[in-house]
Amino acid sequence: MKPNRILYLVPHRYDRSPGQRFRCEHFIPHLKEAGYQITYSNALSEWDDHYFYKRGKYFIKLFIALKVFFKRLFLILRVRKYSVVFIYREAYMLGTIILERLVKFLKVPVIFDFDDSIWLNDTSQGNANLQWMKRPAKTADICKLADRVIVGNEYLADYAKQYNKNVFTIPTTIDINYHQAQETLRNIDKKHITVGWTGSNSTLKYLRVLENVLITLKEKYGDKIRYMIIADIPPTTANPKLLLEFFKWDKEHEIAQLSEIDIGIMPLSDDKWTRGKCGFKGLQYMSLSIPTVMSPVGVNTTIIQHGENGLLASTEQEWTDCISLLIENKQIRTQLGSKGRKTVEKYYSVETYKKEYISLFKF
């Protein structure tokens, strides 16, 4: 009988990617407690990251692609010493699934996890000219090869079930012991209300959906409100009237940074890609008792019951009204924030899903 050894094949190094952190990394301690040994293999190193998402640099990117392929191949040729291979999004960044096929040929069970509509084109700006090399349709082929598929919501599950009968929905989850608001930052009397947004450079484009709303609110409330952006890079096209305050995300200070936010926002466009999103930003705000306003797109309408544990807004007028309500009424902010935290504790926490997650690794 094989030992309980799991090989995680993921794109990024530990603690670097929000998707990995909240899809699989914070379950790993619980897997270890259950007796599993974990090998965590990231495709891209910190050096690779520095170049891979920049424009141009094609020879360096070719070198990185070749290096990653042979690193993966060397590992997979020895894959029989593992009891399970877990693949987050893909084993390799280009269009081939030869590595996934090789794992299958070597008769090692495969668990495939994804949390976006990755069967659609959504290439980073730095690699837009190379999107033809990705072949996102390979997602269907990986689903077919996998023994089990884990997805973040029912929209993604509907897609995966076309190709695999063993599909399990585990939402993006929050470690509620880690996400403990530093309440003193939010409860002291302040001269302003902080409207905040957090995310990566790939999602900054959705913040632009609210630019007119944020300008209107700034004109209405002046210095009573401030806008706080927490991301890996600052927004480059924002209207200077907004006076956005940028804070570079870092793991050590993320809870302290988020705890400064009085009102959390998660705007989205409504399209096939965004309907596959798992509401992570909103869940993160809610876990810290931050009253949250989200676009009613995809799983957001499941997470938020409007007026009960948060607010949903579609039009610019609705966004203006919702944020204005929260700016002007501290009691409503407190009530929605408290109920948002309870929602996460009950339906979207690691504690809620850890037993089900661990059970999926038993073959």
C-alpha cells in the first residue's frame, strides 16, 4: 500500500497567490494532522515571477517555460511514490496536457481544482501577445483525465460536470482564526470613513467600473471619506480626483491593512469570466466584520442576502446609494459587518469544509 503522500502541482510559490492560499494552502496543515505527507511544487520561482508577467522579455520567458517543463517532467517521472496528485488550474502554463496525461498513464489518482472560468481566455496584460499558446480549452481535457474535480461554485461545477461525474463544490474558504479584525483601528472616532478595495493587478480593471461612483461620492462627502487600495501594484489609470491611497499588499500586514477599511467593495462586470469568480474579496471583508457591497454577479448573490449580511448593487445609482447609506449610518455598518462575519463562520470557513476536503484524498 502506498504511503499517504500528496504531490501538489501549483503555479506559484507558497503564500504568493490568493487563489492557492484560499483554495488549498490553508487546508495543508489539516491534511498533515490527518497523516498525509505533502510535497508542494510551484512552477514559477520568485525570479521567474519578476520576468514572466512583464511585457516582452520573450527569450527569458522561453527559458522559464523550458525550465518549468523539465522540472515538472523530472518530478512526474517519479510520481508513483505519491498516493495522489493535486493540480491547481494546470500542471503547465502552455497549451499541452502531456504532463497530466503522463500522471494518468502512471496510474496515480488526480484531483483537479479550479476557481475561475479558466476555459475562457483571460491572459495577463504582460502576456497578451502570447495568449494563443495557452489553449484554455484544455480545461475540459484535464477534467476528463482527473479522478475528482473540485470547483469553487456551482457555475464552475456545471461546466466540469460535462466532462467528469465526480465533481465536488468547495467554496473559497477563510481561516476565521487568522482573519480576526483589529477592531481598535475601526472603532475609534475618526474624521473619515475608509472605503476600501483589495486585489491583484489582474483584477484592478474591475475597480474602474466604479470610477464615476467614487468621484460622485468624493464630491458629495469630501474629506469625510478616503479611498484605500491594497494590491501588489498601484492602479495606473485612476482619476486623480479620487485621491486613492495605495498600500502594497504584504502577508505580514494584510490583516492590519484590511482592518482599516470601514466599507469593503467588490465591483465586477457581468460576463462569462466573472460569473465563475468565487467572491473571495467579499468573503475576506466579511470575515473581518467589514460591511460589504458587491456586484450581484455569479456566486455573490449566494453569499450576500441584500440588506441582511451585506449589500448588492448593479447600477451606478445603486452603488452610490449603498455606499452613502453605509457612510452615513454607523449602526447599519456594524449590523451588516457582524452578520457578514457570522455568514463566513457558518458557510465559508476552513473549519466547515476541512473534513470534506480531506475525505477527497482517500482513494
